[in-house]
Amino acid sequence: MFSMPAPPAFAAPRDAALLHGRGQGQGRGSAVESASVAAATARTLQARRAPGEYRGSLGVATVATAGSATAAAVARRSRRSRRGGRLVAAAAAAPSSSAVGTSLRIEFKGTPPSPASLAPLLQRPRALRRRGAAATSGARPPRRASASTSSLGEDGRSYFSMGADTLRVPFEMHRSHRQQLVESLKASAASDGASADLNGAVVLLEGGKELPVYDTDTVWDFRQESNFQWLFGVREPDCYAAIDIATGGSLLFVPRFPEEYEAWMGPRRTLEWFKETFEVDDVHYLDDMSEVLRLTFGAKSLLTYHGVSRDSGRRLPAPRFDGSESFTMIKDARLWNVLAECRVLKDEEEVRLLQFVNDVSSDAHVAVMRGIRPGTPEYHAEANFRHFAFLRGCARVGYHCICPSGSRCAVLHYGHAAFPNAEEVLPGEMKLHDMGAEYHGYTADVTCTFPVSGNFTAAQRVVYEAVWKATEAVERTMAPGIVYRDMHLLAERTLIECMVSEGLFVGDVDAMQEAHLMSIFMPHGLGHSLGLDVHDVGGYPPGEQRQDDPRIDQNLRCGRKLLEGMVVTVEPGFYFVDYLIRRALSDPKLARFIVPERLEELRPVGGVRIEDDVLVTASGCRVLTRVPRTVGEIESVMAGGRWEAR
């Protein structure tokens, strides 16, 4: 499996050391235990002392252990210890050149525990006992499978994993996705009376390419093309793959590297390694692809991905390779539509993935919230989120981090290159964080809004609670068969009704909706599909477009009837965007609904957005996101209160 050593600990501010485990909130999903970020952010202390020995007056216990793996395991166990005082942090330290084994630093607030009470912490997990025994006997411990050797687990299955405290994802998931695609293509062709078109046809997909940074010899950070990832889970760039529609057989084609590759990039993986890891039927080099397609699959025509993204308006280029001109290329929307409809419904393993990235993102969001201080730059929030997420194995985020403060909270996609989360956070402002961790290509999309001071002002509370009520109204109504367009309208209506009661709006609620008043104060749609892309495919079924509903003025990325297994975001917001407010006040049809004096009282709030990731279930929905949401929960967490998920 792809493995990663336990993350090194490093110095962290004292007030950031004690962090939450799981969060609580109405409508949240079932609890999943997650490792405390505190253990990874504590300072380490090298020591060569007897187990259980203490030193200093701050309650620091240093325990020598037999090996780094054992130290990491003890650190994980000690996170849940409450013996002899309140645990602040625990972390494994790397061995020095003269030390035997490694050291473990456990820091307590209060009186340190006795050495005897620490003994249970030194009981190693079953999986580590053999390795520890080998280390103490002088024998070399068995090497754990890694990306450079084999991805096979103890059960003989192939997995993707970033190591301890992360998630193991079976590559069998991708094999089932390929089978699902083949069955769906056949069913679609049969219903359209076009089965004959697929005789001798093979699906051909081109993976993502490693792209140079302009004219330099460095490259942009590589991310696999999402359809290729869904079907194969291959991390390597510059690959192709084929699926025989008749049999469901799969082939992977990889680059052939020269010997010099090993000096600069690492060992060249064998074709057998690729076959075993990604659970395909066979693997060949790219320069043999044309011949292999004909001889193995008897391919005459190639069905390629041919469609336009509803979000970007772009299309992928048609695959090109040596000998491609000898095949008939089927260029229609068939594969595009079928793949989108397959990806929109998440299977059990995908739900586990999305829950994992939500757990990681939720933990990181709460940790970042606790660390916000006036007088610091906005990008500290981005840096800390990326750090905490990476410590849990999430090397990437699914989109650029959005971390505005004050009036900039009204900028929907703040944090890009021109406005890079660089302004100073001021006392009394609101802070909006829209960030999501990514793992194995799947991303979370979570937004939290909270006061920098830790306590809401009256105006901030008014706007925040209106948005929270809209969130709850939608999540209590969502279920299979509900049209998501109607959920957008429900969120709008809830916001309007709240602002009527708070004195910002006046007049008939139906008339305000018909006039599209909320497109001034919520200039985006309620949400979108989520999965391998933050704006994932399948927001509309084939043949439907976003502009088909005159009741909605915003860009609604998801407007279809909800299905069990869909994962969508629910992200209502209320913003004070200067140019939109000027436009509304100058338009008599809109200005008649707005109370200018109340507008000026609420305007300094800037903007509020609440965003949950939600799984549609058979009976309703399950919220995957686990962060504090009510005013009381946020103020408690900001004051250092405990946060546990339910």
C-alpha cells in the first residue's frame, strides 16, 4: 500500500495544543473517531531516561520506548488518556544518533501521573507486536508494503493509503466502477436501439498529463483527471486505459522510462506491479497500445469522452496516440452522459471517503477557528488548515482556500492569486473559511463563519442565525424525490422571512421572490454535487440545463430530483456586496423591499455562509460535516470548550 511514516511533531502555541476530538451539532452524522491534531502539533523532547521518569515543574512525562512505530502507537493511545490530569499533547520523537529507540513526550496540565499508571499506555497494538519484538531482538523488522514495492494488504487486497490515522481505500472500488460503466453503457445503448454501434467498441480514456510551468523545466502539481481516477485510481501521470464493452476487460497503458529515470525519479515500477496494484486485467507500455488494442480486444472503434463541462464550458481533447488514425473514433455524448450519471451516485466506499475528508476537514476547521487572532494575516488560516489536513494524509485541498475577513466575506471566491488571503484580521470582524481537504481525489467542501472575537455582536447574530435557519430548513426537507431547485427556493424564502422579522425587508414575501430580491443578497445557488470534483458532475440529468427554471436567477449548479446516494452541498449565504446593493437601491422594483437604515446597521457584517456536505439517504439525508454551527456552539468552542461529533 502507499504508506507514509508518522508525522513529526513540531512547536505549537500553548493555546493551540489542546484540540477537539469530534464535534456535535443537530443533524450530524454518526460518530467516527478521529485522531487529535494536538498529538501531531506538540513539541518533542529527546530523552534517554528510564520509562516513566519525569522532569521539570510543568508536568512533562518522557517515556523511552523500543522503536519509532511503538512510540507512535503510544502517542495515539495516550491521546485518549486522562490519568493524573488533563492531557495536553503526546508525540513521538525521532531517535538521536546515540539513543536506543525513540522517546515519547506526554504533557499534562495538573499533577503528572505515577509511572505505574502509564504502564497501560505502553501496551502495543497487536499489529505492532511482531515489529517491536524484532527490533528488540536485533532482527530487522518486516518491511511494510509501500508504493514502491506492493500495495497488497494483509488480506491480499490492493489498497490506497497514506498510513496510520488515514483511510484504506480498496482498488476493488475502481474495478466495480468499471463494471458499472460497462453495464450502464449496454443498458443505455439497448434503450436507444443503438447496441449495434458498440459492437467491437472499446472505451478509451486518457489520464492526466504532467504539465510544465510555462517554458520552464518544472511542472505544475499533478492531479489525475477525474474520470480516469473514478475508473482506475491511478496516481501516475501520462497513462491511458481501455475497457472492452463486450467483456468488461480492462487494460492500462503506462509510459516506458529509460534507465536514467531511476537516478532522478526513483525505481521504475514493473508492469506486474501496475497490474497487481490497480487490479486491471493487463498492463502494457504506451508505445504498444495500438497493436494491443487490436490483438487483445479486437478493437475497431474507440468510444471516447466527448462532452462540455456545465461548469467551465470546456471539453477534454480527443485522445491521440501512435496508430490512433487506424481506429474509428465515436465522438458523441454517450460516454460523457453515462459516466456523469454513474458518478453522481456514490457507493459505500465513496461515502466512506467523503466522510473521511469531512472528518479531517471538520477537525482542521475547528483547530483553525481556535487559533484565529486579531492582527494576523488571513493566510494563517489557510496555512494551518493545509497543515492539519496533511497530517491526516490529505496532501491536497479540493480548491483554493477561501479565508476572508470583514467586508471581504462578501467575496464568494476570495483567496485567489489576485487576492491571496493577505489582509490583516481586525478585532470585531467576522471570519469566513471555505476549505476542504482532498484524499484519493475525493474532496470535502466546508464553510464556517464565526466572529474573530469569539462572541457575536447583535448584527452578526441576526445575519448568522438567518443563514443557519435556512440551512436547517433545507436539511430537514431533503429526501429522495425532492427537486433541488425547490430546496434553493426554500432557502431563499427562509432568509427573506427572517429578514422581514429583523426589519431589513418589508413587504410581501412572494413578491420579493418573484422580483429575485435574494439574488442581490445571495448571488449564488444553494449548492452542487460533490465527489471527485468540488463542483462534481451530475448536477442535472442529461438534457436538462440550469437556465430552464425562470424562478431562479442565480447560477444553480444542481437542480435535479434528488436520488439516494447523491452527495450535495447545502450552502446558503447572506452577503452585503456593494455593487449589488447599489443596483438594488437604484431599482424601484427592488428598493421598495429594503429598509435603508437597517441595511446600514447590518452591512458591516460583510457576509455569512454556512456549508455542509450532505448524503441523500433512503429516508432523508445525513450531514457528513461535523463542525459547530449554532451561535452557542461556536462561542463555546472559541472560548476553549470541548467539541465532540455525534
